[in-house]
Amino acid sequence: MSNQQLDMFGDSAISQQNPLTARRVGFIGTFKNRAALVKRVKEFGASDKSKDGLTRDTQILVMGSDVKQEDLNRLKCYEHDGWKPLKITEAELQEIFKGHYAGFETPAVAKKQVSLDMSYYNWTPPTLSEVDGDEDTGVRCSSPLVYGEDNPIYGLEIYVPQRPNADMGVICQLIGNFGGYANPEYYDETNVIMLGEETLKKLEQGIKDEIIIQIEKQYNRSSAKMFNIQFTSEPDFIAWVKKRLVKYPDESTMKILERYEKA
């Protein structure tokens, strides 16, 4: 729609199918007149839920100046979970108001879409002053799995992908000896994903094998709103087991480790 048409017919001429139509719009940062912008996007057909701030299902995020670090951290967590709003500036929003719609399209319904890479394996969550587990508005970013004096896998559901020509029962026994629950399949309840050496090497090169692709598909199709998963590798786990056995010898675990290394 041209500016001339807008001048001629006023707001009644605003297209019912513009980039803001039925979309949830959020605002973070500083604006000259935030209230006026919120009102204006609703006049353009944006969802009544459009408001100041950021939510998990925000589809279009207008970013002003001096955005608080807390808001940026929350956005980072949401994007990690697969909720990635279209980020625009106030100047770009004004372009939409003028009828320039190209490049501002978004899906009609907010939908999570995780694409796994090494940033997920090396993920360190940002600091948030308010962290909770509410699936609609909360943030619960996963923390890295750290091997140390404590046992980081005790009581956790651990997905151990099957590897060709490998006795996966041995690695599962080792995990069980340390109180973890090893599963050959990835479930919504999975806490940790233990990647094999080959899968990890490919991921470092930007290559996704069928294991990574399957994890993506299952999470993206699930009802889960948070990718609250920790990653580790089989080599790192084995290295930790060896160090622990030096300090805390255990005959049963040593025998399983010997079977693992001979496999």
C-alpha cells in the first residue's frame, strides 16, 4: 500500500494481511513513545497480547535503544530453546506502518525450531536475576555438565545413541555403576545426551549425522517448550571414570572398564 493511499483512506485502508496481522509483538529497550507504538501495532491487526517485554511466543520483537542485559539474556535463553522472534528496530517498524512489508514475514503461529550445533554442546547459560520453570513465560536454561569431585550423572536419564559394531551394554553398565539411567533412545524426559566420538567430530565440522538430526526432529515435534538438555561425550565420561577410579578404586567398575577398552 502506498503512502498516498494511506493518506487518502486513513487507517481503514490498512491491509488485513500485513506482517503484524495476528502476530504477537513485543518491545524491549527504550523508545520515544512506547505506548503509542503498542497501540499502533494493534491498530495494524497485531495480537491483543502484544505488549511491552518479551515472551516465549513473541513473534516480532521490536528492539529499542539501551536494551537491558537481563532482556538480552532472556532472549538468548528463548532462542536456545528454539523460540526465535523476528528482531526489528523502531525504524523498521515504521517502514511496516508505511506499507513496506517485504522482509518482515513471520509464520502465522509461533513454533520452536532448534538447529543443533557446537554452541549447544558448549552451552553456558547467561545470568538471569529471575529464573523459574514456568513453561509459558519462565526461563530454565540448561547448565553445562561438569565432571569433578562430585558425580554429575547420578539420578539422570542419559541418552546413549547406538553405535555400529559397539557393545553399548558396557558403557550403559558403567553409567549405571555411577547411578545414571542409560537409555538407547531419546525421550522428552532425557536429561543428558552422551555423544560418541565420531558424532562429536562431525558436529565440530558443522556436519549433522542421523543422531543429531533425530534429536532435533524429536524436540521440535514435542510439546516441550524448553531445551533443558546437557551434553557430554563418551570420551570425557570415560576419562572421568579413570580419574575417579584412581582416587576411589572399585573392583566392579574396573572390570567393566576393562571390558569397555577391549571392545
